[in-house]
Amino acid sequence: MALDGIVTRSIVHELQAVVGGRINKIHQPSPNDIIIQLRSAGGTRRLLLSANPTYPRVQLTEQSFPNPMEAPMFCMLLRKHCEGGVIEAITQVGMERIIHFDVRQRDELGDVSQKRLVVELMGRHSNIILLDPATGTQLDGIHHVTPAISGYRVVMPGFSYTEPPQQHKLDPLSTNKENFLSAWKTAKEENQGPGWLVGTFSGLSPLIAEEVHFRAYGHLAGQQQDQNEEPSPDESPEQLWAAFEALMKDVRENRYSPVTGENAKGKSVFSAVRLTLIRGEVQTYDSISECMEDYFGEKALRDTVKQKTSDLLRFLQNERNKNIKKMSNLEKDLSEAEDAERYRIWGELMLPSLHSISKGDRSVDLVNYYDEDQKTETIPLDPLLTPSENAQRYFKKYNKFKNSLAVIDEQMGKTREEITYLEGLLQQLAYATLSDVDEIREELIQQGYLRDRAKKGKKKKKNDRPTLHVYTSSEGIEICVGKNNLQNEYVTNRLAGPNDTWLHTKDIPGSHVVIRSSDFGDPTLNEAAQLAAYFSQAKESSSVPVDCTLIRHVRKPSGAKPGFVIYDHQRTLFVTPDEKLIKSLPHTVKNG
């Protein structure tokens, strides 16, 4: 991960624009993330603080996050001590990945209260801690660290705050040429290899170390010479110092050029400074927040959703596999039942010939007078039964299978519907947000697949209005997208008017999309079709068929599963999902 001290410094520099801003609202959409709504001279902004173990970050965000019905304890504590407060300072601890937010607020008695929010961006050890800066006492942390977990420091209410262990590295921003060359010489003597910059200077990631080497010598460390060999004359330490100092000068003077791209190994990377080592296309950004939103946003959401849905995914996959196995067994039964006519013929052939069959015979050869060629038919017999009982056995088999054909056909239809329904839910989980997951879980409870684990006696408030995902087309028209069956039902059957246009991928599980207007142009229709294709099982395909018709031609059959509809008077569009177009459309999430 390339979130290092330089990226942290660029974030802190960007956030100086919200110093003096007032904290309006705080909510916690997931166990790792805090969203702070700020009002400052530049307008209302959303600040994301994330202690995600895989994607920790601090940034301004345009993304919409659901506000849980019940706020977690840490969120309630932050509201008590920080809501209504003013951010007085935002600072970085040295070149470490630690940011301090100093907040001034008036408490219940009207006295001025100072609090400090410490955000530690330390990978799996990331944390967000609220403390009293006057005493250094922790009020709480988003992740608790007990004495049993760490003998170095404890993150729990009432304990004194201890900073993460110091690494005692050199400050890259204040290092002079003499110190740099001395460190280089020591690294060579100790045979530290290409990564010596990371081990010597605080706040540098391996990516920045590679960039310095690339700027100095035109190739990555270790590509042209073994680390134990002496550097060639054109790879002097002075060149490395010159590249290092040029990069650090940009950082010292807060000249940032956020970029994303791919390194030599094809891995996606991002940086707050210009990267010359990127291969292929380079994406540039106006701010580090915009860069991180693009780089982390979807990955972090998918990671959080994956953690929250692991049990649901396992359950749905098991249910689907059971139904696939059931379908296979039904197909075998159908194949056997289709032989019913043969059993009837065998029984009828045996009746006139009972005198020629003896008990104990294992088979009998009889002329099949139903056959045009009058061929001889070999009929298997049960030696323990009399000839008459053998004939009756085939008549019983005939009646049993004849009656079961209708039942098998009905069961196959139901099983087919069940598989389609479960695959639809699996597809919905693939791009679900956190609130969407809760609604999918609620749907499975309503449908009897899962038990309601709510406490007995605690009446659950019914939410008639699920989360609504609303996009705005380039023509300024509202496009509603249902990302699960409860949302699909609401958007199609309750929200939309009879003259609104409804879209859905043809014969492919996906979202219901509704254009909330009877008057729109081709750009809006194309964007709505793009949304329908993108939020479907055919997201990665090209020329995806999307049906569109008026809502008045869409109806739900009686007793059908949630989200299932039939429609007519449709026309079919063919689109190839364009992720950039989808992300460029203004998007809001409205909680039910």
C-alpha cells in the first residue's frame, strides 16, 4: 500500500481548507469508518476517516454513505464531544501516518471543551482515538486494544494515550546531502539492498524509494545490476541524492501532483507526487482526496461488504447448489417417467400370455403387436412374483409415473424459479452497499429463508421505504436504480408513475431502472440503459440487451417472488457498460 508519510502530508495540507469549519453531523456507516459533515467557508464538505485494516485513509469525499438506524457507541461518543464543535487544527505527527484533529466545543454547562481526534493509518493496526489533550486520557477508540493483545499500549477508555512505537528514522524533509551520502554508505556496508531508503527515512514507502531510484538512474533498483556489485560510473550516489532532494523539495513546498497508474509489475499504484515509473496510461487528479476516492472507494466498499456478507454468500451458494442437485434428480425422474408408456405395453403384452410364463422366470420374449414390424420384446420379470403379479406390477408403474409426470413438471418449474431467484440475490450482493445488504437480509427473513434474530419482545420497526439510489442524467432527469429486490419492488411498483420508462436487462438478472419522466432525450435513455447493464450479471459483457417499456406495461404476477415482474410492449437496446460514464453521473442515496 502506498499510503505513506508523503500522502499523509498532502492530505493534511489539503485539509487546511476546512480548519475553522464547524462539525454539523457525525455518523458511522461501518465498523471501521467515520463520516464527518463539515460546514466551512468553502461550503458543506464530507470528511471520511477510515481505520479499515486493508484500506485506511483520511479524505474529503463526494460518496454517499448510509446512516445506520442505530448509531454505534463510538459514534455516539463522537457526537457528544465533537458535534457542533469547531476544528481548530489539523496536523501530522512528523512524517508518520498519524493525523491529529483538534476540536473546540462547548459542553453541557457552556464551558469550552478541547478534544483531540487521533487517526492512525497503520494498516491492520489502524485506529481512530478520541482523547482529552490536556490529560492525555483516552475517551475511547474505534478499535479496542486490550492488555492481552498488546503489552506496549492499551486503547480503551480511561487509559493514557501512548503513540505507536517510534521507528527512529531520519526526517527526509530536513536531511542534507552529507547525511544522505553517509546513510547511503552505511547501507552499502551493511548490504541493505535497494530498500535502504525505506529503512532509513521516515514516511517513505517502497514505491517512493523506487521512484527516487528510477528518476536517478532510469531503471528500477536491481533491474540492471546485482545489489552486491559496485555501481557503474553513471550510477553515483550523487545522482540518487539529486533525485531524492528534488522530490523532497516538492513535498516540503507542498507541490503535489496526485496520480494513479500501473507499475512495472502491472500492479495498480497511486501517489501524491508525480511518478515517472508508471507504465502506460497515467491518470492525474486535482486533489489527493479525488485520487484516493478513485483508487480506494470501490475496493474499500467491496471489502467491507464482503466481510459483512460472508455468511449470506455461503448460505445462498449452498441453497443454490441444493436446488441445482434437486433439478438434476428431477431430470432423472423425468427421464424414467417418460418410459411409462413402455410399462403399459409390457403389461398388456403379458396378459394374453400368462399361461406361457412360469413363476421363477427372469424374463419372457413376446411379440410386440404394437410395433409395425412385430418385433420380439424381451420383458424383465421378478422371479419371486407370479406371472399375473408381474403384469400388475408394470400397470402400477405405468400409473405411478403417468401421475408423477405432472408433479415433476411442476417441481422443475419451481426449482428453476428458485435457482433464478438465488442467482439474482448473489448477483445483487456483488455490487451491494452496506444498507443494500441489510435489505437483502431482511428480504430473506420475510421469505422464510433466514430466522429473525431480533430480540424477542423487541418490535422491529417496519421500513416501507427501502434505500433509494438516484442518478441524475446529463439532461438533469432523475433515474432510480433498485440494487436489490426490495428496492426493485419499491421503485417499480410504488414509486414510478404509469408514464415513466422502465428498463431491465433482457433475460439476465439485474436491477430495475426507472426514468422518472415522460419527456427525455436519447442521452437519458442511453444512460439509463447503461445503468441497467452495469448493475446486472452482464456487467463485464459487451452489447448487452436491455429491454425498455412504460411502467403501465409492467406487472407482478400473483404469488411471484420479490422483484419478479412480467412486461410487454418493450423494445430492446444494446449497450456496452461504460464504468467511467456511470461514475460521472451525479448520484445520491436516500435512506428509507
